[in-house]
Amino acid sequence: MLAACSDEATRSEAAELGSGTFALAASSASSRTAPVSARDTSGPPLPASDYTLFEADPVRPIAVLEQSRRVAVANAVDDYVELVAVDRDGSLSACGGVRVGLRPVALAVVKESARLAELWVVNHISDSISVVRVDTERCAATVIDTLHVGDEPRDIVLATGADGRQSAFVTTAHRGQHHPVDGARTGRDLVTPAGEKEHAGLADVFVFDTRRRALRGVVNLFTDSLRALATGEGVVYAAGFQTGNRSTLIMAERVFASPTTERCTGGAIARAAFKTSPGSNRTRARSTRTARSTSSTPPSWH
């Protein structure tokens, strides 16, 4: 049970899809050994000429290929996607890999058959998605395409709409040299007040048609630093980090159990949270429905 304390209403948005069923699984695998050339220590030490240090946090670094008993793992520090074979006894063994963009942090299995699979890899520093074809029998992978997105992409989920088309949703910042929106690409939207620009938020969700590998649209969200996505009952949810709305979440049990609850007015806050949360949810639901019903140009993926 959570109680929210805020002096502003928290804004949330979701991109609605057709109905569908989604499943999530997790596993683990060892990281790839660096190439021999990268580990060669013979001769006198030399200053690094091509070394870059970008610390990127993995968001969705593991994808399971269920039909072939393979696991794909994003090895962020080596800019690699590792392929791991899962034996019948459950043991793991590295069997292949491919170099992708800088700092891969998220993976998605777009399609899979008994012999072939297609992975989409989110590259945090390269601001791109590497489309990887996997020969599961040979445990070999090849990058066959690169899709550009906004700055610092972090997560990816897949969902199928009412029209039967599968879409990929990718979180990015509302900026970047490859961004399709002019204000984001030039940086103008970063310094313009929210009320004076077409796209008020500083975060975007890029929506791709996975069959054609074409951009279907960009959903702008009034938040900053989108971190993660989730799907459920035909809806894609996006979680923002450092949203700037001066809110937080606390455990209600902690508020009630505190010996200084009444003195610190925590009791009043907790009671207010329980009383106002349902109303806040109704307000948010009404706002969402109003926005959908008054939109003159609904996105094509709805």
C-alpha cells in the first residue's frame, strides 16, 4: 500500500493499443570476454587513443529466445550483444555475439522461428536501435539495420494493436540530432517555456512499425528522463524519473507506525492520501478520456 504526498497533481500519460496478451520473463548470463586485441598487454603500456567512458545503466538487458533455447544479453561495457546457449540440464554456455552501438541497455525479441530470430537493441549513447538477425542454429548474429531515435534511449517494449500490427515503443529524451521534431533537434524546446511550444514535455516515446521498421509517431510526455516501459491490457505505460512535480511515494505503514506521526502531521497526510487518492484517480481518468475524445487527429496506432 502506497500513499502519495505532493503539492501538485501528478501527470501521467499512456499510449493506448488494441487488446492483447503480454508475458515477461527474466534470466541471467555471464558477460562476454573482451576480444584478444583489447586484452593484449604485451609491450610497453601506451596511452589510450580510442577509449571512452560512458556509464549507462542496463534497463532491459536480457531477452529469451524460447524456441531455440538461446538467451541474448546486452553487454553494455563492451558494446556487444552476447548469445548464450541453455542446455537441457539448465547449464549456460556462451556461443556467439555481435557488436552493436554504444552502450546497449535494452533488448526485445521482435520475431522468432525455429532457426531465425530478430532482436531490437537500444543503444543508449549511440541514440539508435540496432536490428540484429540471429541464426539460432549457428548461434551467430548480424546487424542488418540501424534506426535513429531521440537522445539517450533507455527502454523498449512490444505490443500489438487492434489492427494486428506489432509496434515497438522506445523511450527517449526530447532532444537529439536525429529527432524528427525540429524544436527537439535544434534544442529550442529545451529553453522554451512549456506553455509556449507545441510539445510541452521533455520526454518522448518513439513508436515503430516492426514489420516495416518505420516510425509511426512520437508521443510527447510531460516529464523528464523516461526510464522504463510496461504493457498491460492494451496500454503502454511510461515511467518518468526526475519529473519535477515535487512528489514522492512513502509506505503508509511507515506513516502510521511512526511515534511522531501526529506531531509531524504525518497522520493527517496519510489520512488525506487515502481520502484523496480515489478522487485523484477519477480526475486523471477523466482528463485522459477528455484528451482522447477531443483529439482531432488520433495517432494511427490507436
